[in-house]
Amino acid sequence: MCGLVAGFVNSKTNLYPQSQFIEMTETLHHRGPDETGYYFNDDNTVALGHKRLSIIDLANGQQPAASDCGNVQIVFNGEIYNYKELKQTLVKLGHTFHSDSDTEVLLHCWLQWQHDCLKHLNGMFSFVVWDQAANLFFAARDRLGIKPLFWTKPDDNSIYFASELKSLILNDNNKILNTSAIHDYFSLGYVPEPKCIYDNYNKLEAGHYISAHLDDITNAEPVQYWDCLDSINKHLSETPDSDIDNGLKTLTDSINMRTVADVPVGAFLSGGLDSSVIVSTMSKTSKVCTYSMGFDTKEYDESADAQTTANLFNTDHTDIIVSANAFEYLDDIIDMFDEPFADNSTIPTYLISKQAAKRVKVVLSGDGADELFLGYRNYRMLKLETQLRRIFPKPIHNVIFGSLAKFYPTLAWAPQFLRAQSTFKSLTGDIIDNFHEAMSLNSDCQTQLIFNSEFNTKNNGYSSKQIFQNLAAKVKINDPIKKPSTSILKRIYLPTSSLR
């Protein structure tokens, strides 16, 4: 996890003073305590700052990294998993390298392919390039948005990028809260991209880049280069067995690529299948350092299951027990996220990360597995709803299921999955609306009641439901799981991305 800051202005305005830019970069010291680097061009219209966490080629790989001619500079946060293969390709094309770092490979990818370099990258990344010869800047974020990148245009003549929002707002004393982002937070528990909690600040969306010439910053806007909808809109294979085999190979290859590092690599281990599969694969090639979090409340404690898995794969296991009401770390966590975020799992994640950092710099986890492999109860309910809707003609949905909802909870004889009043109510509504409510902290009605009439008027009827509806409308196949779940799949990493 590294941190970057970049600023670009044209001749009509002024870059932040160097001392202020350095202060902005220093806010990211926790992301990269190993090294600090800066670049300022001669006429003070371009500034790049970097905080490095050394993972690959510890002795080299300093940033900002420059081309041999000095015309191209890059700052980079992340890892390029196929950098060795790319290096071989680039050497054959005539490129010369001075290190074994993936940063230098990424730099040469830009030199060779410019914007099209993104097509060649397998990794998690956010990076910014300054190409002096072309008078052009380029900023990109990886396909699923694992690595964060925030940006703002204070005016038509300047643009700034940073790994965290705190760098960009450091000296802004006139921040204005974004009303729709506030609504999103109370509805979903976080602020989805591309919005930030403040107006005029943005998250660069996953699978997007921004590029412009320095004399044309006014027209610098995000461009999408990859969309998971292209895969989602494909029909499932007629040979599910081959899908399983291919999925297992992809998973194994992914884990192996992510363990390539010049520093110790560990894994978070819970009682779940996702982290257990990761640890089992890692343990085939080396002894793994694993870390789990236990709670003093049995209802939430999975430490015994984690210990069983650790014993099975003979890992070097560390287990820490904390109180389920451990809130003394909230100030630190709030400072990390920069904007509201309502997932209490960040507290144990923060604590276990602090423990793991004592021995390892890279940790694998199972984030996103339930979204990718449909592990949540909501997906099973979606399938059930679809089956029931097919049994009963649409005109009588409301009559049958609306009546059942009114009689709840007197139907003690009904199967367990049909006892919930919310289940009956959902069967009378739209499947996308139902899924939105299932994934929300508060229903639309409850969210509206939180705010006064002045706020609701200013928000002009906005609902986070619109995000779900807009994404679902882009799904071309009528799949009961793929269509509504797209809105979650496209944002798997957003809530926790600022910690990465």
C-alpha cells in the first residue's frame, strides 16, 4: 500500500506552493513509511509526490520514477502481477531496464503503448503519468477499483489526484457537503463512487482513466476502459464442470501471483471458506503466517474454526481476542476513511492488520468472495423469489403475497423461509427494489424520515435506489441473480478501498 499525490496546472493559474504540496503528501505517510519522493517541473506546473511501501525490489523502485530521457515521470500505488512477463516482452521490443521493480515495467508500458498500456496490465493499481514531451498527464485506476484514486478540479485550469481524500481537502476551508452522498450513506452505509462526501471531489471510478493535455485541463473527464458488464452479459456455459475447473485454475493462479514479493506474505484467516481456500493454496508452496480475530462474545467468535484450519495446514498462526465493543480505535479509523462508513467490520480488520504488520507487509484475504460466488443469503432469496413469481401469474402476486403479509405472523405452520413478513412484501414488489432494500441499512421510507423537509427538498427526490436501477438496466440477459447483483459486484471493493 503506497500513497501518491499529483497536481497539474496550466499557465493561467498557479500550482499549490511546494511546501503545501509536500504537506499534502505527508498526510499519506501511513500508506508508505519506507521512502518519500517528489518531482516538480521547471515552471512549477506539475508536481508529483509519493510515499512508498517497499514490496518488490526493495533496493530500487524509488518513486517518482523517470524514463532515461527524463521526459516521463510516474507515481504508482499497487502491484502489476504480470510484470515479469511484460518485462520480457518489452526487452524484446528494445527496452532497457535498470531494476527488477514493477514500477519501472509500468513506466516502460506507457512508453511503448501509451493509453493502451492498460490492456496489458494484470494487477491492482492506481497511477499517474506525466509525459512532458507530449505535454500530457494520465491517471488510471484498476478494473475493479481495488486501489483508490481521488481527484478534484478546483477550477478549469488545474486538476489534482491523491490516494486519499484527506490530501486533497487539506487546505480547503470551504468544503460543501454533497446531499446525495449523505443520503447514500444513511441508506447504504457508505458513499458509492464516483461521489465523495464533499461536492467537487470525486472518486475515479473502477476501470476508468483521465487524460488531457496541460493546456486543455477544462475538458479532462473520466473515460471508461473496462466494464465487468461485458462478462456479466455473457450467458453461463453449457458445461458447468468446465466452468468449475476453469474457476479453480483462475483462483489458484490469482493466489500464486499475489504471493510474489520480496517481503514476507501472510493471510487473514476466519472460519469461512474463502480465506480457508486461500490459505490451503498458499500452504502448498511455503509455510504461511496466518492471523485471525476472536471476540469475547461467542455469537461473533470464529477463532476456533480458524484455529482448526490453521492446524490442518500447519500455519504459523496468531489469534487475538478483542471485545465486541472495542470502540477506542474509532478516531484512527475515521481518520483513515475521510468520509462516513458504517461497517463495524473495519474495527477488527484494523486491529488484525496492526498485528500482522509486525511480521509481514503483504496479507491476502477473502474480500469479495461472497459477491463473486453468490455466498450471501440475499442471493438465495433472489432465486427463491424468482421461482415463486414463475409459479403465480403476475396479476395475482399482490393479492396472494400481500394477503399473506397481512396475516403474518399467524402462519406458524408455513415453512421457515415463508414466515417472514418482509419475504411476502418483497414478492409484491420489483426485484431490483427488493434487492436494494435488502442491501441497505435503512429502507427508502426510513431514510426519508431521518432528514428534515429542507434537506429532502434540496435532494430533489434522490434515492440510492437509482444506482441499482441504472446498473441493472445495463444487464442484457434476464438472469434473476446477475441482474440485481451487478450493482454490488461493480462495487465490491469500494467500501474498504481507502484502506488498501
